[in-house]
Amino acid sequence: MGVMELFSKRQKKLRGQVSDVYQYDDIPDALRVQIVHIVRDALGSDYYGGNKVAKTHELIHQSLCREYGVFTLEKNANSDFEAVYNHFLKCPDYERVLDVVEISFKVINILVREYDYQNSTQNRKIDPDNAIEELNARFKEHGVGYQFESNEIIRVDSQFIHSEAVKPTLTLLGSKKTYKGANEEFLKAHEHYRHRRYKESLVEALKAFESVMKTICHNQKWTYSQTDTAKKLIEILFQNNLVPTYMQAQFTSLRTLLESGVPTVRNKLGGHGQGTANITVSESLASYALNLSAANILLLVRLEEENFS
């Protein structure tokens, strides 16, 4: 069915009652109900009798129970569907609410696409792509700053930056097997950021940036070492004319931002401690570094495609 532009919505927009600022710590009740509708339409509504739909909800329920260390999410529930989504509707912990959304849409994105699932469940109303599209539209509609991208829930700070840099970066990295490691690191950076682990987010953003440069060097057979720092890798790209020389200052600034945000000298096995000083990375710095990393990763991969494909 998708998102309808109802009269009441149009009037709220005209009155300026629709916020352009995202919030992150509250998942409104109406949004939760809409998400349940989407899940039901995408998976099917036959929850009983051991059929494919019921088994899928059992998979979601048991996966969450195992991770949380409990036997059930809802006592006296009549089905796994009720246990999961009754818990989802009333859970006060927004991160656990997003856990349910993420695992449900992972299942929709992967399992529902299978031939066997499609042919054994006749009461589905929407396909996986439409389900994900509506979920992301509902998040935006309610001013909740999350999107489902690359099979994970990702925090969104600026819709423009997300649509122009972050989403294309995830799509591009996810579509190329050689960038699998970089894609995983970039997703980890977003996951740390969503959980306010800003220092860790900076580390993973730098890893993703370095991994992309190493992959380009590997693809083009340019000499490099796995232990090379971002600075060294940037120099290799410059020497081989991947990046125009007039852009050197901008890339050097990115390296400085990421490495000074986490002032450690990392070796190939990990990072060193922060010593006696308690180093704090602010949300604004982490957000800026994450979005800037996305924009620069996107540029590097596209430059490789344009110049060396």
C-alpha cells in the first residue's frame, strides 16, 4: 500500500508542524504500529500451524531471546509473532526496539527473496524492496533519524548528506566484493556512532578509509604495505595520479581529522591506550568525520572506476 499523503498530513505541513530535525531516542507509538503493518504485509499473516510464516517469526523470536539471554520476550503470548511484536510495541528501550526492526528487515531482505518462501506464502502483500522503502519513508515521516541500508539500521544526521554520500557509498561498497572489508568497517563505524561510541566510530571510519585505499592499490598493482598508514596510502594514490594534485590538501585534512580524533599510534594488531588523559570525542566531530569519510570514499572509488576501468 505504501505511504499515503493524507489530508491531515498535508495540513500539518502547511501549518509548519512537521519537524525537519531528527530525533533518535524515541520511537513513536504510531511508527511502531506502522512497522508492524509493514512486517505483516511483507512476511505474511498466517502465524500459526507450523507454516513458513510461523517458522520465520519463530526464527526472529528465538534469535532475539538468545542475544538477550531470556527464554521469551513476552509471557503467555499465543505465537512467536505476538511475543516479538507485543514486546516491540511497549518496550521502553529504543535500542531494543531498533533491534527488532533490524532483525525483522534482515529476514525480509534475505529470506523473503528466496524462491521457496515466495512460493509457500500466498498472503504476502508487498515485496521486500517496497517494505524497506516504506520503512525508511516512515522513519523520515516521523522525524526519526534512522534508515535501513545495507542490511543494517544506520543513524542519519542529515538527509541530504545521507542521500548524496552515505547511501551511495554503502551501495557502491556493497556491490563490489573487493570492498567487502571496507564496507563492514564503514557499517561498524555507523553502529558505534548509533550507540554513542564516538571514539570507536572514528577508528572504524579511518579503517574503512584505509581499506578502500589499500583495495585500490591492490586492484591497480601499486606497491604498498598492509601496515601503511592513511598518510602513506594517500601519497601512493597521488603518485599514481588517482587524485588530482590540487585535492591533496583536502585529503590530508581528512587524515588529520580522523587520526587526531583518536590520538593513538595504531599498529597492525590494534590501537594503543590513551594513557593518563581521558580523551573525549564529541558527537559533532564523529558525525562530521563519518560523513566526510563517506564522501571521500565515494570519490576515490569513482575516480578508480573513471580512470582505470
